[in-house]
Amino acid sequence: MKLLKYTILIFAVILVSCSDEQSGSVAPAELIKSVNASVNSSNALRVDVAIEFRKKVTYQIEYWKQGSDKNKKTTLAVDASSSALSTLVFLEPNMFYDFQILASTESASTISEVYTFRTGTLPGNISTYTLPVDNMETDLPGYILLAKRDSPGFIAVTDTKGTVVWYESVPKGVRVVNYDPKTKYFVAITGGNSEKAYAGDGVFVVDLCGNVILDRESKKLYPHHDSRLLPDGDIILVNYVPKKYDLSSQGGGTEDIVWGDGYTIMDINGNIKKQWDCFNELNPQNDPDIMKTKGDWLHANSVNYDSEGNYYMTFNAPSELWKIDKQTGAVYYRVGRKGNVAMDAAGFANGLHSPYLLDVNKILVLDNGSNTGTSRALVYSVDQTAKKATVSFEVAFPKKYGSANRSNAQIIKDNLIVLGSSTAMSVVFTDFEGKVLRVIGCNYPPFRADYIPEIKY
């Protein structure tokens, strides 16, 4: 009998204890102890939100420009115990924002009161952009990635009207930068190289919150013109490869240096894992013009990859696109005037940049049109087995916005394309007929302008 009484008593205590654990929607103070927001001391467009919780929760931050609560952004859900620090990004300069905390346990949830912060003013070394043309009828979500090469340089992300919403100062300048949506890293080649024009002296990786993941001195690697993250987390970059050749038959010496190109793959810590160069495919001793071009023989300017992991590089001097086997380094084909793929002459480029993979063997490139003054976006559709290629898509841009060098073109949605024009110092949005819909003006020549449809963090 006593045992039964004790059992009933213990059960009652358990019921009382459980009833103390609230469920459903609760007052903010039940889960949130304090909230504090402040502009990051090193960046005017990063706001650090420090939160003290009363218990373990999963939380998000919802934020919006004051007076624009229909355009809210919400951070991804993260877990926290007693305290947490989140950094809000993609904020406009000198702007008031409202925000609130959404927090939940397994049984309870709450929405905090609305808090306010004001972002800082852009520092003087970060460029602002103009909007000289805007005939776009509908809003365009997404972002534009830009970078300034000269010192002091920077990486910048703008909205699609040219308002800076993210930046990272890079005092020695940025040769090129790419964004990886999986890791949310920006991968860049930085600085200059006194030994070789166009080359940089470092490989730099930074995340959205400004945390430096890698800052590797790479002067002797001669990195230039492209760097990006691969699906496995490694970094691939274009680099010069100097090699000695006997060029006496062409009027040179017996140990002349030919500056060719290749790619290097390194892990995220900067350890080199693999290298490849062009010399197994082409021999400079067979080039009758080698004495004129040995200082920068092929001038590779980009590297990308397809869904099968094979690599695509563009070479500006011969205006060729190469596809390269990821394992063996064998070149599957070379599309261009002197390449090994049959194609109508109208498809040949004069200055070639920036391959974007639409599918395996279907590649969007920019023809600079350095001999015609007209830059074109072209899609090469290649029959790898038959060694034939066709131009399955073409957009000619107005001469006013053409670019004889550097630059890129991207198809970003149905009947919309964006041109990053270095010569015109502009980001140009056109339809598929080349009609200009919007222009973002820069006060420096961007190497290219990459459209990013969405960034979640």
C-alpha cells in the first residue's frame, strides 16, 4: 500500500514538472533574455546581432528596410544554447532597418519585439555606381559581383540597380573573383606581380561575414585571370607556366623561356594537389610566330567545369575554347579558327572570354569582337565525337557597350542577358535581340560582372 502511495506521489511530481514547460506561442521573454545590434567595427554593411537566450533554441532573424516590410529577408535557421552572435549582410549604406528574432524550442515558439539599427556610410575606397539607363519594366532579384583591380581594391556585391549591399576591402587589389553558392565563399586572385604582367601574387578566400579562409602568397605560381571553387571544395586557378625551349630554328636561343598557361588545383588550405599546362597539347617549336609571342604565348583567361567535372578554358591569343579531361589532362577539343573542331567561320571569335556551362559540351562564351568592334554572346554546341560545333545562340551587343578585352556575358533568365563590359565600364542588361534594358555605370574597368540569382545565409 505504501509503495502505491509513493508511486502516485512521484507521478504527480512529474506531471507538475511537465506543466512548467510551456508550449505553443509564448511571450518573447520566455525564450529571449536580451538582444543587441551594432555595426561591425571593420565594415559599414555588416551588423552583428548578439542574442542571449534562456534555453536551447533554433532561431532566425527577419529584417527589412524601414517602411519596406513587404521585402523582408530571413536568415537560415541555426541552433543556439545560451548565447549567439549572427552577422546580417546585404544591407544598404546609411539606412535604417528593423528586425526581429524568431525562436523556438521543441514545444514553444516566439517572435521578439521589433528592434532597429542603422548601417554605416561606405568608406571612401569603395566605389558607388550609377544607373544611367533603366528601361526594365519588372523588378529583377539577385546580385552583381564586381571587383576593383587597382590598389586599394575591393570585392563588391550590388543589387541589380547598382546599390552596394556587401563589400570587402582588399588593399592590394583584386585581379578576379568568383562566388561559390555552396560554401558562400568569395575566391579571388589578388595583388600584382613585378615579374609578370597580368599575374597576381596571392590567392584569397573570404566568407560573407568577412572571415578570411585563405590568404596564400602565390607570387611564383603566377596566378592570373581566373580562380573558383570546385564542387569538392578545392580551388582551381589559371596560372602562367614558364618553360624552356630550343627556339634556335625560329631565330631564338637554345634555352628560351616560353610563357604558356595551365591550371593549378589546391585545397582550401593552399596546398597544391595537381597542376596542368598547355605544352602537351601544343608545341611552341611548331609556331612560326613564337618569337613574337613567347612572352605570353596563349594568354588563357578563364577556367570552368561541367557536371561531369571536366574543365573548360578560354585562350585569348588564339581565341580558342578548350575542353580538358579532369583525370588525364587530355584535351578533348579546341574550338576556334586554328582549333581541331569544324565550325562555320561566322562562329569564330576574336578575343574569347568567360565560359559558362549550360550543359555538357554546350558553352556560353563572350566573343570580344576585337576586329569588328561588336562583342557577341555565343553558345557553342559541340559534338565531341564528330569534332563539329555550331553556334546555337548569338546576341550582338551595341558597339557603345562592346569590350575589346576582358569581360563576360551571362544568360540570367528567359530573354535576359547581362554583359560585364570592361571597356565601357558598365554592367549592361539586354534582351536576346541586344536591346539595352538597363545599364549600371562603374568608375573603373571591371574585369567582369557576375550575376548571382540568390544568396541564402
